Amino acid sequence: MSTVIEGARERRVLTGGIELCVAELGDPGRPTVLLVHGYPDSKEVWADVATRLAARFHVVLYDVRGHGRSTAPAPLRGGFTLEKLTDDFLAVADAVSPGKPVHLVGHDWGSVQSWEFVTVPRTEGRIASFTSISGPSLDHFGHWIKKRMSRPTPRRAAQLLGQGAKSWYVYLLHTPVLPELAWRGPLGSRWPKILQRMEKVPAGDYPTSSLRSDAAHGAWLYRDNVRSRLRRPRADAYAHAPVQLITPTGDAFLSEHLYDDLEQWAPQLTRRTLPAKHWVPRTRPDQLASWIGEFVTAQEDPGPVPRTRATGKHAARFGGQLVLVTGAAGGIGRATAFAFAESGARIVAVDRDAEGAARTAEMARLIGSPDAWAEVVDVSDEQAMEKLAERVAADYGTVDVLVNNAGVGLSGSFFDTTVEDWKKVLDVNLWGVIHGCRLFGRQMADRGQGGHIVNIASAAAYQPSKALPAYSTSKAGVLMLSECLRAELAGQGIGVSAICPGFVNTNITSTARFAGVSADEEKRRQKKTARLYGLRNYPPEKVAEAILSAVVDNRAIAAVTPEARTALLLSRFAPKSLRAIARLEPPL
Amino acid sequence: MASAAKSGHPAELRGFREVQSLAYACAEAVAAQLAPGVTEREAARMQREWLYRRGVRDWFHLPFAWFGDRTAFEGFKVPLQFFPTGRRLEPGMPFILDMAPVFKGCTADIGYSGVLGLDPVHDRLLDDLEAHRDLLLREVRERRPLREIYQDVDALMTRQGYANRHRAYPFGVIAHKVDRVRERRWSPHLFGFGTQALKGLASDALHGHRDGWSPLWSPYRFSDHPPRAGLWAVEPHIGFRGTGAKFEEILVVTDSRDPEQSAFWLDDDLPHVRRWAEERAA
């Protein structure tokens, strides 16, 4: 039975008759990050996160008693109480970081027990910060249930029943002998496959060969603590260190509502949400390492000047993520870059207009983006896009959210539209999106840790018009591409959304090409269109909000303006009416 | 109704400069007294009382105060929303004080933007207003139609990434003419505007309509004429994600053929101008 963590130094720590297997990585002189695993896991569940953190921190992991290569208490019953687990933690912390508090990170049962560590008086001064992932405090959980039982409003009752259903396995683990038999028998052998299929945990060297005994011993974690704590939760379970709560939104075992009242228990709380299933240490190591690193660094070195804080509505979801927006020098692109920046995302603003892109990046840094860069690229230029993708991957990392927004307008009858006109509009509107998806989408897929692609289509994608044959065709292509790509990437945790804004007050009108008319007439029509759009005055900021919501909810299509939504509805139920509208002369 | 400075003669402008300085002194004095918890209404009253104590009895419009995202006119739908509310100032909040006192028959109309504490976004907005002050003066000297200048200001705001917030003012004006106001013992207000000053504006509008110009500098067709000689209170107002900033001061337009003399800012010794000079020196 060997460890799968590369470069780890192992040692044994004795505590209350138990031998704990402790692994260390990185320079012991740096701040210590202590990773505690859950059930049914061993410390190896943290392997990918630990190696990513090791360059910056002194990373410590240990097998919880009865798991991995730590010894089990005898008898098992009563050997796994939270008090004893706290003894273990203190023993490890004293061994690896004497005299200096540690930064605690827990997943699943590792987080459940860490909540105990961070709320009991005897550990005060030993914990510098706590990052909790997928594991509530049993005491908070007890109060949460009591509150919902004592005044069961419909919403509270629904929350209670919802979590009750998600906790099915907890009841099973309380049955005697059966869980042990299952784990040592068929469940143990099938577990890796189940993890892969149900939880999307990548196959490989995990779980380790100690799984069966880990799971069998770990059942006592539940039996020794759950009932007693839920019945009589402590009233003083207040965190004495800053807490970062990372909530996987797709967790099959824990409801997001468990943490609704957490601010009362953890006064210094930072919330993060992650669109992933339960085993995030295996499926999203990059994101976890980045958030843990950021949080630890912020506690270690608060810095003299308070930095611009991300105040956006979705800061918990996008904080620290890398977002690339094309066509970011103005209009919807710029507004979207700003909205992501406000939510604390790092921004790559891409545009042909160097000055505009630089301005977007600069303002993004002012309103909450930890870092923002401008890149000057024409999205229709295949080679330039390929170079951009290489540059972004090398300098900034893999993009978490890609917004293909760059587009040009083109109006005029089909027979007035020249081949050059067609090429131009398809090159930017469709090929630009294809290049973006192809290059950055591949990087996302190769990384295998999820992501999201947003393609800005248009209401013209489903609302035909005699005045916009080329533009509508290009946008219909974008819409269908998004739908197909969504189907292909669904299994990899990468969402794809198509956004159909409608008439939005942006500069696209002033730069739109009008086929088949003189230069003067084109200018006149541009002005007239810009004026009409100005009268409609739908702000790009609202489209940006819709884009962020579409990413958060992973929506396939988001029609934004009321007219775009109406047209989408009609396209499904009364397409004839849209065909009638398509024949109308535009009022230019 | 004596018409103000068409020639831009210093003696004629002295009174206007005096009242504009007085108004800015008031804004600075009130801004220095603003503390967390002060409401917009209290801030407006502070301005009114400060100026009353110094002899101001009539107004082009009564003082306004906007706090927080109201500086960017977030969600303003009806003109009544301009009036001061019970919104309380908090640390880090931007604010704008806007007043138009009439003193010894001369009108001022000023806007003062500040922030309680530190806000890098607000600082940036204030810095970026400088380009608008330069652009306005340059294009007025070029005698470009007011409507076109308005559109150029709009385009600059868009390039900067800001929203044009003076569009929310009545008629979407970026500026309006001001003039001498006859001193009367009784000068009532109507919706916050002094009736004497309104009368002047109305008569200008009437004459202007006949001659093809308007005392309101707007994005509409009635402003499609070269700058008209007189005093214009110019107020570009930018908004950025819940933070707004503006300045407002008097631009003197004359009939002189010398470009330097054909248009100039009434006074360059104002808080925002001093601030830009200090920053350049730093």
C-alpha cells in the first residue's frame, strides 16, 4: 500500500494510543496548510490539491484514525468521537507546526471535524484560517434542523425534507454490521466505478487499496457523533478563525441551504460556490488550490491598503476565475468584462481596438478584478487566435469562462450583399466564435475541470428579416453551434450558453455595414439606426447581468430583451407571425 | 433683464465670477462637514443656510445633494427623484452637491463631486472629467454646432467606458444659459427653480425659438446651431456602475473673432481644476 502523493515526506505521530500517518510537502518555513480528508477517503484524496499548493506553502496531510495507514482505535465504538479527533488534530499540528497556527482545510468529514476544531476553546490560537468544503458542523446542522422543526414554514419544511432525502446514506450507516459487509464486499469493489459514473471523479490511482477498511472504520464517525450532536448541539459553536466556505452546487449529499445562517456562527465568512459534484478535491484541484492559496495568503499578509473588493452579486461563484471576453472594447463585451470584474474574476479583454481593450482592463482592475489584461487580436484571424490561445494558457492559465462576443453588423438585401460582405460577417460572427470554442474550449476540455462557454448570438438567430440575411445567418450558426457544443461538452462539466440580446444600445449600429447603398447613405442609415437603438435604450449592462446569470444557472439559451424573449416564444409557437415580421421594411 | 457679457468684458463678468467662487466655497465648506449618517436633505439644507448667511436670497435652483448610487442617477425615471431624499451618507460613498445661487443679480450654477473617504473609482471618474472640459472648450471655440459637441462628449464618455448621466436631466441637457436676474424682494420657487431665473430662461427660449437657437444645450435638433454668445452653465456628468461624478461651471462665449477670446471658462481657480493641476505637478 503506497502513497500516491509525489515528493511527500512521511512521518508517524502518536496520539492517545493511535499512530497517525502524516505526509508533508513543501518548505516547512512557509505557512502550514493542513488538509483533512473525508469519508470514505484517505489523505490521498488531496493529492492533486497538495501538489499544487506545495510550491507556495508547507502542506501537511494525515490519515484520520482508522483510515489509510493510520491505526484504528480498539474498540472501534467510542473511538471516533469529535473530542478524540480534536486530540489527533492538535497532535499533528504541534508536530508539524509548533508555535505557529495552521491553515486548516477540510473536505466532507474532514470539514465536519474541522468545524469542531475551529469552534472549541482548546484549539484557540492554533488555527489561522479554515476552509470548509462539503461538510457542515454537526452543531450548526443540529440548530438548523431545530429551527426548521420549531417553525416549519413551507420553505423551511421543503429544505428540511430536501436535506433529509440527501442524507439517506447516514441512516444506512447507522445500521449495525451491514455497511461493513457491503464495503468489504460488493460495494467496495464497485466503488471506483460508481465514483467515476455518478460523481465524475476521474479514474486513476484513486481510491487507494485501503478503501474497504477506511469505509468500514469510518462508519463509526457517524455512529459516534451524529445522533448525539444533532440531538444536543452545542450552543457556543462559534468559529474563532476566519472561515472560507466552498460549496459545490451539484453536491448530491448536502443542500446549499445548510449554510444559510452560517454568518451567525462564523463572523468572518467568505463564501465560494463551485459548479461541481461532491468530490471537488479530485475533480476541481486547480480551483480549490487557487481559492485556498488566495485565502491563506490574505490571512497571512492582510496588506496595508484594503484592496478593491469584489462586490458583485456573483462574487462567490467567479472570484479568482479567469474570464476571457472577445470584443471587449465596448458595448456588451465591455459591460460583461466589467460585470465579471465586479465579481472578482481575472479578466482577459480581447479586441481589435488596442486602446479600448486596455481601457476595459484598466477599469476592470479598479472595480474588483484582482488582475486584468488586454490582448489585441482580430477574432477572424485564425493564426492570431491560435497565438492568443497559447499566450493566454502560458501567461494566465486555462480560461474558466469564455465569452465569444465580438461581432459586426451587416444589413441589406440578399442580392446587394457581396461575397466580400458575406466573408466579412461570417469570418467575424461565426468563425470568430468557432476559433474561440475550438482553441479555448479545447484547453478547458483538456484540463478536465469544467468551465463555461458563452456565445453571443442574437435574436436575429431565430427572427428572420429581409434586411439582415447575412447577419441572421451568421447568428443562427452561432446558436446551433452552441447547442451542438453544449451536447458534446455536457459530460465534461463544461456548460455552453447562447445569448440572444435583441436591440441593445451599443456601438454595433455605428459600425454596421449597409450593403448596396452609397457611402453617404450608409452613414445616414448608421446614424438613424444608432438613434433608434438609442431611443430603445436597452443598456448593455443588463445583457451582462443576463450573461452572468446564464453561466451560474448553466442555461442553454438566454434571450435578454423583452422583444427577444417574445420572438423566441413566437418562433416556437407561432413561427408564421415571425415570417410576417420578416417581410417588413426596416424604418430607415 | 440686462443681458450678460456678450463681449466677455472682465468688469461685466466680475459679479458672475464672485458668485461662482462663493458657491464653490460653500460646496467645499459643506463637503468638509459631511459625516456618516448625514442625509441628502440635511446636506441640501446646509448649503442653503451657508449661502443665506452670506446674503444669497434668490436661486436659479435650490441646492441638491445626491449620495451613493444616486450620484449616477441609478433608476431615475421621473424628475422628482432629483430632489434630496433621506438617503444617509456612509463611509466610502460618493456624493455630489449641486447649487445655483443668485447673488447681486448674477447667477452661478455649480456641481461639486466628492467622496467620503477613499474610492479609487471615484478618483478615476474625476480625473477623466478633465478631458471633457478640454473637449468642450476646444469645440466651442471651433464654433461647432452644440448638438455635434454633445455627441462628441457622448462618444468620449463611451470610449472611457462611462454612461452619460446628464442625459437624465430635464431635456437631457449638458448645459443651459444663465444670465442676470432682476433682484426682487419676493422671489418664489417652482419645483425647486427660482421663478425669476425661469422667466429669463423662458424668454430666452422664446426669442431663441424665433431666431433658431435654444438656451438649452441638448442632443436634440433644437440645439443644432453654433454656440451662442452668453454665459453657459456646462455640466458633463458621468456614471460608472453606481458611481457618478460631474463638474459644473460657467463657460463664457463671446462674439470675438479671436479664438482665445471667443470662448473661455469663467474661472480656472476651481476645486476640480486645482486638483488636476496638483496631480500633474505630482
